Amino acid sequence: MNWKILLLLISAVLLTPGCESMKAKKMPCNDVDVPIRFKHEIAILQADMRSVGAERKFRAARVLYQNVDFTFARDTDILLTIFGTKDARRAKVLDNETLVFQYTWNNQYIRFAFMGIKDVITHAEVKHDTIRK
């Protein structure tokens, strides 16, 4: 009888989903509910705050970083809806036009980088890291 219980326990452990599948899925950035669900954070990112709002903007960006999947971005319209234009910077990465939104607080930064041609986004890279000096 004990071997049956042991077999059931082993089966339960083997069939239990791993940590990766237990994580909540991120919402695609082009989901129509993103502007509604993250209305507060989007309003903060679109506000014209300079150094006074750096922490607030960083925290709002972190909420989006943790909950929204930006690999679904295909055109700049979605970026305007979420980030606005105040924090946008243009750059070149490997001969690709890149639109960058970066939010910094203390020794951390969150960078949303979108590469593509004109208004078409071909690749998105989102990174949360510490600033190394």
C-alpha cells in the first residue's frame, strides 16, 4: 500500500508544471485593454516631468516592463499610445533606425528600444538593468 502512495506522489511531482509555466503571462502591447488596464502608468509616462518625476516615471515604466510584452509592437502608433513623444530618442543600431524610451532612477534603468524602418517596427528589446560605473 505504501508503494502506491509513493507512486502517486512521484507522479504528482513529475506532472506539476515548472516555475516558468507558473509565471503570469505578459499582456501583448497591442491588446486593446493595455491603455485601460495601465491608464495610470501611461499617464505618468506621457506627463512632462523632468528630474522631479524621474522616480515616478521609472516606477510606471517598471510596471509596464513587468506586465506588457512589447515584442508584439509592429508600428509606432502603439508606442505613441503608451509612451507619447516626450521621452522618445532616435538612434541607429546596426544601421536600423531605433526609437528608445529610457527611464532611470538611482542606479537602475529600464530601456524600451524599437528597431525598424520608418513607422514599421521589426524588433523590440526591453531591458531592466543596473548602471555600471
